[in-house]
Amino acid sequence: MNLQNSMLAFEQIQKLIEEGKSFVLEAGAGSGKTYTLIQTLNYLIQNKGEELTKSNQKIVCITYTNVAKNEIIDRIEHNELVIVSTIHEFLWGSLKQFQKQLKIELCKLNQINFEKDKAKGKEDSRYIENLEERIELVDKVEYNDTSFNDFENGIIQHDDVIEIAKMMYENYPLLTDIVSAKYPYIFVDEYQDTAEETIFCLLDCLLKRNNEKCVIGFYGDSYQKIYNYGVGNLEKYYASDGGLLELIKKEENYRSSQSVVKLLNNFRSNIQQKPQKEIQGSAKFIYWANHPVKQAKQKVKDFNEENAPLKNQFYNQVIQKLSQKGWVFDGKTNSKILVLANSRVANRAGFGNIFKLFSNRFPTSVKERLLDRNHPLITYFVGSIDKKTSQERKTGIEHLTDFWNEGNQNEVIRFIRKNGSIFNDEFKHSHKKQVAELLETLTTNRKDWKIKDVYEFASKNGLVSNRKILEFIERLSIDPNKLNDEEKERQKKDKTLFDSFMDLSYSELLTFWKHVQNNTVFSTKHGTKGDEFENVLTVIDDTEWVQEYNFKNFFNDTEEKLERKLRTRNLFYVECSRAIDNLTVLCLSELDWIALTNIKTWFGNDNVIDIEEYLK
């Protein structure tokens, strides 16, 4: 489809809606994607509202953050014609009435997971053989929005919803017929982070069978997929390749200066943005021309440790230089350091001991275990990030104290009902006073307590009950004589981690909590998508994250693993596109002449500067 270049993205969307065609809006950073989504919803309310109301139909808008959800609800003035929900809410809402089919698919999923655990030699699997014999005793299958499931009692959790939805959408055409009849317009925000299973449900099942009955619109940016999960792009579904989605490009950039937009345009090929600001700004790349060369027999670890002091010195000097130019790094003003957290950042931010413990225990997966909060010792206190949607999972002690400090009594009660045990099955009025006293004690004293004191207080009083941390602690108490050598070693390392972690001051964990919530001068690059800052310093150092990101190989175009190449490319794009006025990239990795040639093509020769020259 050749839409006129001069036609605004929203005008193209209107045209496609009237033609009954589904689409994907590829919207570069700072293009006002959410505004266009809201425009689309308001257009449908005004032009299709009466017709939809008479037919008892609704518009669905799927978002991935509560901030976006609330913004959309406010901007459409809480119009009841539009259901704004998370993907889990939408999928479960479409499934829950089909209890007979749910039980059938639940048994299939249970068997798949049981066989996986069996193949791993796992003796304590939560899945059981022959669930079919017991599922009929269950009144109904229910969705429990936690990280735990109990198939035997018909309880499914967050990730199960996605899996079961895929199975049911594929196996029951009647289900997709009903969904398309109820919701003729479905829009998905941040499509690139949408699970592949969900895309399969919406496109391969729902739209493919009901193309004449519904319009599905996807809003997002393939260059901003930075998580390990998510579909990334929808190119195989484009109409130009025989698919059902028309491609619309949104090419304005309302966020960034001329220099930053020019860099972004040099960097990516599928969208050429038009800057909407007159300010020139700057985009500079600082590199280490005289980077030491690793000797043939030298170990990588020794080489990195040898260079660490000089890297730290350069890092501090660049921050000082930028501060002299007026950049203010105090965590309050609009200058930000974007960096994948490493020991340098952790020490500077104030959680160096925690980082050291986890990097010693998990040298190749500290990001996943600590920074992604995917370890029970961390999750218990500060919750986690949902792997499928990147949403904050508010299950930690610090979420509870936040609700209390905000005076949000309803959320406090809801949290404890869901994540604690103090109420058992019944909430009584007398519990209010008890909870108030407990939370007042906790919030007042936790800064002065050790981590083990906070854990014992919260668990003993039933404020937070977490099965995973209990299972972790139980494994530590298993008689070592009953374990094989590998299990003994794992138990020994876990016990060292547990004892050392619990003995730390809780104030350090609070500092870590502030860091992952981006309430510091530092933002981990993953946590910045959607944010914007007047001045951005982004720091590149391949030392600690080379398994997931390799900037050296990306810059010189020698990366052989496509997934890592795209992950690195997208992360670089996201961090650069956060800058409103000025961007400085500090690269502490070794670069060859091919990499420098590519970088100069993007930034311009005059903007690529040797660090020693820059610091003069």
C-alpha cells in the first residue's frame, strides 16, 4: 500500500480504520506514539461510538504500564466504551467463561510442564501426573495474579495465562469468533515487547479467521525492544509480504535536538525522523584511543582488573568535565547517566556490597539475578519485573511500605491479602490497628536494622509470605550427605550468599531499591525506555555484560549472534534517544578502526573524540 508521504500518521490510521484494515504504527523515539493512540481512541468514540453502543460492543486498548494505562483512561475521560487493560486482563477475560475447555488445556499444559521437570530429574515438581483425574473435582479454573500456580486446585498464574491463551485461541475457533464479535477494534501499545504467544493469538488466530470483522492496530518501535522476551518486530505480518498488517511510519521527533535526531537517522534505516525542535544541541562520542591490548596468555579477568582503575579515573573525569559545562548530576535535575549497572556504578550508587555478593555467586548472570530482581532474596524485599510484559510486580516489602507512606489504606489491605498471611481467610476491623502498628514499626526502624531483622519481622508477623524464599531457605537446610557433589557445591555457595546478604544493613538494600526505581542520578539502561532527560551521558563498557551485549562487535559489525546484535543495537538506540538537548557517549571498550569508521559515519568526524584529547 503506497500511502502519500505527506499524509500524517493519524490520517493514515483513520483511512485504514474506515477500510477495515489492520495496521502497525512504527513510531520512532519521541514521536508522540501514545498521543496518536489516544487520538485513535477518541476518533472511534466520536465516529463509531453510537454504532458500537447499539451493538453492545467495546474497544480494547492493551497497555503495559500503569502509567500509560492511567494516562489513556484520563485522556479519553474515562469513557466506558473503551476497555483499557493489561494483556493478562484481556486474555483471561476472554477465556474464563470457557471452563470446560480451560480444564482440558490446563491438563495439557500440566503434562507438558510435568514432563519437563521429569526430564530435568526434578523430584519436587509442582505439577502432577494424570491431572485429568483430579481436575473434575475443581469447581472452576481461576487466575491468581501472583508468581505461583496450583494446577491441582485449578489455580493458574501470570505466565500460565499467556500459555493457555495460545492453546485455546489455536484450538477453539469459536473463541476467536466471540472475541472479534465483542471487540471489533483492538489496539496494542508497545507491540515490540508483546510476547510472541500473544501475537500468535491476535494475528495467527483472531485476525486470520476474522479479518472482515475486526481491526487490530499495533503501536510501537522495533528498535526499542530491549528485553529478552517480546516479538521485536511484525515484519512477517506486513501486507507487503502477504500479511494482514499495513505499515504506517510516524516520522516526527518532538523530543530531541537537531543533532540527536541526525544521529538517530544515521543510525537506523527504517525510519527517517523530522526534528520538531529548532535547538541544535549536541551528540558526541568519546573513546579510548590508547586502550591497552590484552596479551596472548593474559586472562580476561586479569586484563579487566588491570584496566579498572584507569577506566574509573576516566569515568570520574568525564563527569567532572561535563559538570564544569553546566551538567548537574544530583539525581534531582534533568541530567542523567545511563549505564548498565556494574561494580563501578554499584559502589558509586551505594549498593556495592550487594552487587559484589551476587556477582561472586552468579558471575555470568548477576544482571538477571540481581538487577532484574529474579532471585528470591531480592524479590521478597523489592518485588520483580514481569518477564512477559516488563511490568513492575509489586510484591515486595518496599511496595508495601510505599503504599503505607502514601496513606493508601486500600492498597495496603489488598497487598497483605494477596502477599501476606496475617488475615488468613478473613479480614476483620481489628486487623487495621494491628497492621498500622506493624507498618509504623517497620517503616520507622528498617533503616537501622539488618536485612535479616526486616525479614524476620515481616515474615513472623505475616506481612509478606513468599513461597520461593521459603523454598530457598529449606534447600539450605538439606543434609549435605543426601546431595551429590554438584548440589553440595551449589548449597555451599547459596548458604554463603544467604548469610552474608542477611547480615548487611537494610539501608544498602534501600539504596538498591532507589536505584532500580531510577530515583538516583543513574538509570540502568533497561529502566529508561519512555523517559527523557535534558542531558544524557551514556557509558559503554563491555567488561561485565559481554554475554548479553557486545558493543565492540556491534560497532565493527562482526557480531555473529543475531539476537545479541539486535539487543545491543536496540539498547544503544534507546539510550541515545533519551536525550532532549545534549548526548555524550563515553566508550570504555576497545574499538578498532572499522568500529571508529562506523561511529564517525553516525556522529560525524568532529564529534568523535579521543578521551585524552577531550579531557585537556
